[in-house]
Amino acid sequence: MANKENTGEFSMDHYVNQRLSEDVEPNNPFEVPQENGGRKVSRKLKGKVNVRSKKFLIILAVIAVLILALILFIWIRKRQNDGARYARLLAKNIGTSISSARKEAGLDLKTESDYTTLNQFYISYQAIAESRKDCKIQGVHLPEWAIFCTTDANELTSVTYYNYELLEDSIFGTERKSYLDPQLIPERASVSEVEKKLDLEPYRIQYLPDQSQLREYRYCYDDQETGDIVAYAITAKWEADGSLSIKDSRRNYIGTLLSSPEA
């Protein structure tokens, strides 16, 4: 009988014994060995990791760009339309020259409005700033906001801000469900507390030379008894010491429109 080692036949016992003597766990004897197989797998894994990392970095970069674009958009919009902020900056310089106040606020002032209606109704001012965007109230074009400045011997004496855009949806003011009683406001409530309680934005803000300020709020509601729209204006004034006086008055806009001039 021929010796198996010399016949070229495969011996499983011989293979297992040889692998164990090399302190290596036997694997599939029919597996074809590949040169540098481990390196190829490692390179593939590294390649996949690199691709994923690049995709992740690209996504992060896109998100960062979108966030920056949003911040820039908000900043530009505020710079163009935030009339209340400009009025506050101007008011900080009441008592100084109008040129100095304009420079500190970073705002261009003009001697008259670009809108004929404002020039007809507001005549006691020496400088004006207004929004670059306009709105339409009862068919009349107006700026979204305007700031009127009065001066004395070229010194800024008062600053008044109007938010015309607030009346674009309704000339009567912001719609509310019922009457808002200003007497429910605490005596020394701050501006933020008053506006939170009323849930209204100011239509007018006036800064005066004695460091007091006046704010006007306009609103309307449906009267349950008559079914008519009732309009009110609330005026709140803060003195320099923080004390508050607040009152309201009913506005009869329809009566003004329906009345005829005297002969």
C-alpha cells in the first residue's frame, strides 16, 4: 500500500496536526489564500470611513452656511425696518444737537416725508426718518413706520415713532375678543409688563425731554349686544421716576367718516 504522504492525497489529520503545532487555529482548508487580503479589507474600511467623514463635514458646512444666512437676513431686516429701535437710539440723545443724535443712531434724517399724506397731517416737526418699505391703509400708501423729531435751536427735544403697519389689516387697531380695562394694570408696571398684560404692540411711542415717555395702543372688538365693531385707544405715560398713568378712550371713526362739514 502506497504511503499517503508520497501519493499527493490530502490528509485531514496531517493538516490539523500541522496547524496546531504552529499554534494557529485551523481554518477552511479549501479556502484559497490571498496575498495581503487583510490590507485590502483594511483599506476598504478606511475608505468607507473617510467617505462618511467627508459627507458629515459637508452636511455640517451646509448647516453652518444656512444658519449664517438666516442670521444675516434677520440683521438686515432689523436694520431696514426696526423703527422702534431707531427711535429709542435717537431718544437717548435728546438735548444734544440733531446732527449728533443722527450720527449716534446711525440714521439718515430728512426735512420732509416722501409721502404727501404725512406732510399734510404732520407739520410740527423738523426732521423725519421713515421705512424703506410701505404699507397701504384704507387705500392710502404710507411707510411701514416713521419717526418725527422736533428741535429747538438745533437741539433734539422730542422723538415720536408711529407704527403704521399695525393698522394695515384694520384701521380700528388690533382685534381682541373683548374690552381691555386699563385700570387692571398695576400703578408702577413697567413697559414690558403693560404690553404683556394688554398683549398689544404700541402704535405710537413718544419720548419727551423730561425723560418721560408716552405709548399709545389701538385695538377693537365686536360688541356682543350691537354686533358693531368698537374701537379704543389706550395711552400710557411713564414719568422719569417710573410711575405710570394709563387711560383709554373710545374712538368713533365711523362718525368722523359719516359727518359732513358745516356749510
